[in-house]
Amino acid sequence: MEKVISDSVFLASEILLLSCFYLQSGTALDTITPSKSIKDPEFIISQSGVFRLGFFSFANSSNRYVGILYHQIPVQTVVWVANRNKPLKDSSGILNISDDGNLVVFNGKAEILWSSNVTNLVPNATTAQLLDSGNLVLSNGEDGESSLWESFEDPSNAFLETMKIRTDVKKGRKVELKSWKSIDDPSDGSFSFGFEPFNIPELVIRNNNKLYFRSGPWNGNTFIGVIMKTVYIDGFHVVADNQQQTYYFTYEYSDNYRLKFYELDSQGKLFERTWDGRKGDWINSCLKGFKPRNIEEWSRGNWSSGCFRTTPLQCQRDKNNGSEAGQGDDDGFLKLQTMKVPAFPDRSSINNGECKDQCMKNCSCVAYAYDAGIGCMFWSGDLIDMQKFSTQRVNLYIRLPSSELVIVGIVTTTIIMLFLWCWMAKRRGRKQKHKQIRLQLNNGNAMTKFSSENVGENSIGVKLQQLRLFNFEELAIATSNFDHAKKLGQGGFGPVYRGILSDEKEIAVKRLSKASGQGLEEFMNEVEVISKIQHRNLVKLFGCCVEAEEKMLVYEYMPNKSLGTFVFDPIKKTILDWRKRFNIIEGISRGLLYLHRDSRLKIIHRDLKASNVLLDQELNPKIADFGMVRIFGGDENQANTKRVVGT
């Protein structure tokens, strides 16, 4: 059991946090100039102290390197190495601006071990600055604006926020990750991680330039060949300029103070690395591997090729027999649901309903699929790199002779019969559950889900006659079908989108993600609590939507997003002078005082943090996200909880 801690503790933390970020004032030296170099073991620190640039060694090696590391994390975490292929053998190293304006690493014999290698620089006119993004930028010292070279353009094995994995076809230029040989040897390994336009853009990993992994095509929202948690795709996007033949892939989180990056390891696996302050270490989660033809490699998660056809199609037999039709009239299509589609599709903008006919007319077409963000996709030849997923993805239609389809049909029918009754029972239960939710809301009387864990005999029945019920179509139109460009941020509940209703009112739509760790209980919790309380420092709930599997909350729109986007941003935080900061602190305090004392219900938020404090046009704070709240009885001052909540 765990005691509920008063929000006043969290408020004190917020005040200290605001103070700390304000008092930093950029005093850290973050720049190398022609007159200021660093010698081993010196280093420079980015303005807000996120990263440092300097000399280091690995645990099992005496070699010395110049690199960029996380500064405030006790575990040595290297995200970029300059002299990765030419280590220093002693501590005589120097990093400085050379006479020709380049950033260089010298050893004690004045030998150049690494250089930014930019041509036509103006001597004694360049500086190198380490940014809070982890990017080391060499620029013209006079204006400081024109970037001449960046570490983000010459990465090691780490993919950081705002970095662009890109391809410029016309210039023949690529920015890609390069794996290390081992965890203690950052020299070039065998694997690279890059972005390939193909016919449809994809991420790829190559092993000595041989294709080893592919993400599947980008459909405008995600890569359809990779299972991604919602938090994983938060802020990820692809930019493709077909005219200029430039393409890049990047990401930027809505709460840009989280410690997370991606690393290509020496075995060719791309890891998501997230800092866990409680464990004092990084947590790794790996992208899914793909299935090759070889069973042994299959079991190890490695792939080299994909599916191949064992029985000729009818249209191929017609051609071989000299038939004029060659249409494969006896061919059909086997539907494979929730698939990672094969490599290298041809695309077409024709409607979904015409995909099958188009494929059937072309004897070389062996499969087709449709994705709303891409259109029709067609394949000919071997089907390489397919994978079955358990979650919603693209349906793939494989062309087969009718004889095989009959066998498949019999087997499929048998399996369906075995599970039909179970499926129907589950469906009836799910429909009944959603029907009850709709009845609760439509009747205007949604009883709380709080058990004796919460208020006991004081369970509250919240009347929702004043709460507007939106339909799904209305919110889809308001958010341009939940367009990624409308996305404001991401929380544990799911993504939040900006929308405009038909009456021109701006709204924020919080949509429960299917991958969310939260669910119906938190949804009902928030609806019931926030619809009953009114205060200038609490975000206003306009209504909700419950249709089929969809659960959404509709709030007033807050143009300045969250407090976290200010205090954790090295530029935006300068906007918050002490007067604004005091007003924000005072507003948060007033909101908490209302929740704890002045409202009819005694409410403890339990998840108060900078990202859950929203700011309006005038930077007035409003507390948001009431999915984790606890309601206390009038004479209660503590309670036990049965599960861990919050961040």
C-alpha cells in the first residue's frame, strides 16, 4: 500500500523547478573560439547543462576520445564521438579552432586526428557552440547564424531529437547513423541506419551496405511495417520533397524535456533508450525484427529474404500454354490481415475498390494492399520481408491459384467454426459494455466508478445534463481527421489535437489511444470530476465523445500549451520573468486550494507536473488531466491506493 501525498509537496517542487531554471541564466561556457580551446580533461557545457563536450575514456579501454555526453546523468552516456576511428593514446589531446577555421582534434605531437573538414573558411572567424539539443555547431563568429558544419550532419550511433536522418538524391548526400564495433570501441561498425525514398519512403538498416532491416512504407502517420507504441510515434514525421529529391526523417517530443534517444548498436538493432531516474539507468526497448527465409536466422530475429511462390499462378500457366487470355481467371486472392507489407511496392492513386481489378488485369501482379495515406500498392516477383502483426495494420491480398484457395478456405472455415462462438460472445459483451456507457451519458447520470477505495459511502453520482455529447464525425471534421499537423502533444491517455468546431470555437481533443495504459476508469474519472468543478485555474471541459471503441474528451484550447514547454526550453524560458513566474505559481496555488478546500468535493490531483499545467493566451495557468484524481470524504485526510499512478 502507498499513502497519497498532498499536492502541496508537488507545488513546492514546481516552485523550486521554476527557480532553478530561471537562475541558470546561461552562465555555462558552451563555446570554443580561436582563442579558447579545451585540453584533456577539460570540457564545455551546453547552456542549460544538458550535454557536455570534452575528453573521455570507456571503462575497458585506456584510449581517449573527444565526444558529446549527457552531463547530468551519473551513467556515462556518449551520443557523439569526433575521433572515433583515431583514438588518443594519452591525455595530451586538444580540441580547438585551427588556423583555417576548422574544428580539430590534435594529439601531443600536433597531429590532426579529426577535423570538421570544411573548405573555404575564413581564418579566425569561426566558433563552435554546443547546443542543448546535443548538436555541436560550427558557425561564422560574426553573425553566429550561418551553420558551416554540425555534428547532427555527421552523427555517430545516436539519433537525438531534431536530428534529421536524410537523403539528398541530387547531391548524393546522406546523413545516417553508423554503428560502433563494440560498446568500448566507437570506430565504424558494420551497420548503418538511414532513410531511403524507394517508391515510398522507408527507414532501412544495412549490414555492410546489404539491406538488413526495413520499416515498411511511411503512410503519412507511421511506418506500416513497424509496431509502434503511441508514445513512440509522438512527434515523428517524414518530409519528402520529390521535386528537389530531398527526404528526411526526424522527431521532436511535445514534452521536450524527457531524456530519450535512439541508438544503433553493434549488432544492428535500433534501441529506444529512456532514462529511468529511480533505477539510475537507461531502459532499452528494441524495434521488432523481421522474418527471413532461413529458420535458424528467423528464430534469432535476423532476415535476408522473404516469401516466395511455390505454385504457379493460373495466368502464368495460361501464358506458358499459349493462351491469349493470360488473365488468370481462376486465380483469386488470399486476405492476410494486419500485415507488414512486402518490400518495394509500386503505388497508384486509384481508389481502394479498384486495386483488386487492377492487379487481376496484370499477370505479373502477385499481391496488392491499400493504405489510406498511400493508396494502392502492388507487387510483382518474390514477396520479400512480410510479417504478421497482432494489432491493426494493412491488409495484404496474396494472389493464389483457385486450387490453393479451396484448401485454404477449408482450413480457414474449420478454424473459424472453432472460435466463432467465443468471438460472438466477446462481441456481445463488448457491445453491451459500450451500450451501458452511452446510456449512462445520454441519461445525464454517470455514476462514479469509485469503489470503497475512494469514498466509500460518499460515492458521488455526477449529473451530466450540462455536458455536451459530441459525435465522432464532428470531432474528426474539427481536427481534419486527426491530422498529425494538428497534434498538440501526447500524454499517458493519448494524443491531443487542436480543432475548430463549426461555430469557429477552438477546442483541444484528447483521444484515448488503444495503446494507452489508461482506460475507461480514468476516462470516467475525468468526465465526472472536471464536469462538476468550475474555477478560473482549472481547465474547462466542453464535452466528450463515446462511440464504438472511441473515447474522447473535448477541452477549451490553450494556445501556449503547457508550462513544461516554457521552463524546459532554453529560449522560451527567458519569456518568463519573475512577475510572470509569480503569477503562474499563484494561479496553480489557487487552483489547488480550490480542489483541496473550497470545492464541494475534496480532490487530490496525484499527477501534478509542468506538462499538466496549461497556459492561456495571457500565460494564466490552468491545471489539467484529472484522470488520476482521488476524491476524499469531508473528514478524510489520507487514503490508501492499490496501484501506482502518475508519472
